[in-house]
Amino acid sequence: MLFYRPIEGGIEIIRVLHGARDIDAVLDPEPMQ
């Protein structure tokens, strides 16, 4: 999964997440307790 934003002349890659990761846990703003 790629997170990017458009910039003048192209895009800027902000973050790359591998598909084997627990995406929900990575994106959850609340830390697990």
C-alpha cells in the first residue's frame, strides 16, 4: 500500500506498507493495550 501526495512535477511518496503487515494495527490511531 502506498501513501502519496501530488506535488508540482509528480508525486511525493509518504509511506509504503508491505501487504503482510497488519494494516489495521498500523493505521489505528489508538495504541494497543
